[in-house]
Amino acid sequence: MNQEQFDKVKSRQGFIAALDQSGGSSPKALRAYGVEEHEYDGDEEMFDRIHEMRTRIMTSPAFTGDRVLGAILFEDTMDRTVEGKDSADYLWSVKQVVPFLKVDKGLDDEVDGVQVMKPIPGLDDLLERAVAKGVFGTKMRSVVKDANANGIDAIVEQQFAVGKQIVDAGLVPILEPEIDIHSATKAESEALLRAGILARLDQLGDDIVMLKLTLPEEDGFYQPLVDHPNVLAVVALSGGYSRDEANDRLSRNPGVIASFSRALTESLRAQQSAEEFDAALDEAIESIYRASIA
């Protein structure tokens, strides 16, 4: 593990950019960016356009380690280059941004009010490649839709089990049991989730994890997780909230930092000039940074 990267994340003086849209979410991300489906042909061209967008973000003068602690990449992005360097190497050696990798393969069908992760075939090989490319940590997402104790326990159990496999490979896992912001039982789900996570954190020994959680209904609700010695950082997903609302909620949860995707890129467009794009990205980064350190 890279100690300098570890210390940078531990400082929590900034936020983590989620640049990890995969095959299923890429068309939506491109539409939001101003690129329609008729403008590319097939998955190969789609991923080319996605990489162009991500490269534009990563190479922008607004995107540096002064405010952006880390960035989460999709596997396709990890395997590509930015300005002649492997993407993860570029992030750290040029921008001083800690690289993470999304490792899940999507969600299973809903059972007991939740969607656990699909199996992740070849995970050990992927983790080995990530280590070789200088990746620091990983991210994997499950979704809670209802306050069902059995379902939430299944999600937490799966997240920590796969997280152990990731720790053993020499990486720091970001466990992401997202709670749907539209859930009618969101607050009740948060209580069940916090209890389940705390119980398993106390069994980790010396293992270190990170947590990526939906911004809670009660301010400061995840403080026991923020303060836990086995948690490097608690980061928040925007979850469909606008940037303004996500920032407002985040600023009321001290110690939690952002890991936003849509909220980070919502004002970016392919049609913008370099000056317009950099200015829009700088404004987004500054607002998310301020909310993260509030």
C-alpha cells in the first residue's frame, strides 16, 4: 500500500470524484454530457466517447490533488491511457489524485427490499492487475430500497465478505451499500444499515475499509462510522440529488466527504469550449470541496 496515498485520503481534505460509469450507465452519462446515442456506433465507440469525456476532466487544470483527493475509474478506463500514461499512473504522478477502481458487475434482482451485487468472476485477477497499475483502492455498489432487516443484513454481509478479499489483495475497499433516496423507509433503512456496519467493523481486526453512503436524513447520523478506527474515510454519494442539495446535505455532516458522479458533471457539456468547460468544472469542484471540508 502506498503510504502517501493512504495519508492523503485519511486527511479528508477534499473529495473523491466518481468517474466510473460502466457499460449500463454510459449512454445516460453521455446524454447528460450532450452526446446522443446516434453520435456513436456500438460499445467500442461509446467507450471511446466516455474516455474522451473522462480524459477532458482529468486533464483539466481545475482537476488537481489540491481539492480532489481521489478518483474512481471503470475497468475500461484503468486499461486506457491519458497523455501517454496509464490512467491510474496519470492520476497520481501528474495530478496527485489517488486512483480507485470500480470492481462490481452490477446488481442482482431485488429480493427482500434490496439488490445485492451480482457475482464478480475473475475478481482476484482484476485486483492483481489493479495493484500492478498502481491503484490504491476499489469500489462496489449494492442498493437498499426498503427497510427490510434480512435484506440489509445480506447486503452488509456480502460487502464485507468481498471487502475482505480486496483487503487481502493489498487494496482498500470502498463498501457502497447505497440507500435509494426515493425510499419511503429511508431513515429506517439508515438505522438498520448503521447497526449492521458497526457490528462488522468491530470484527475487522487490523483491516481498514472505506464506506460510501447515501447522505442521511438525520445530520451527523454516520458520525460513529466516521470516528471508527477501522474506517479510513466515509464518503457520500449524490444519489440523484442535485449538486446544490447534495452539497447542502453534505455540509451538515462533518467528517463525511463527497464522492459525487452526476453532481460533479451536471454542468459539463461536450459542446463547451475549453475555457467554458474548465470554468464549469472549477466551479463544481470548488463547491463540492467546500461542502466536503465544512
